[in-house]
Amino acid sequence: MTVHPSPKYLVYTLRCWEERGEPREENPQVPGEWRFMLVDVQTGQRHGFGVLKQVAEFLEEKLEQESQEKAL
């Protein structure tokens, strides 16, 4: 019987919210700024981001680190 190693996985929760500044009485249709947070489900560590692209870059970096560690 072949024994396979347990798969490695990363689990994060993603929180997205829109921050609005002062009330925009002159134009309430102007959108606010979106913010993002990833929380590592296993450790509780939080990572905040100002733009969505940073979230993707963070995840790419983490996956690359995991791949390098697995190769050792």
C-alpha cells in the first residue's frame, strides 16, 4: 500500500469593505476606497491591503514560498 503525504494547504478568510471619507453632499455617487484583509485561519495572523492587486501579489508570494519549502 502506497502512503501519500498529506497535502499542504493554506486557508485564509478574505474581508472586503469600502471606506468612505467625509459625506459627499455635492456628489454622493462617488465611490469610496476599497480595503482588503486576509486572515490566516490557522494562525489568526492578519494582513491588510489597500488595493486588490496587493492581495494577489501576497498570495502569489506565499504559494511560491510553500513550493520552495516543499522542494527542500
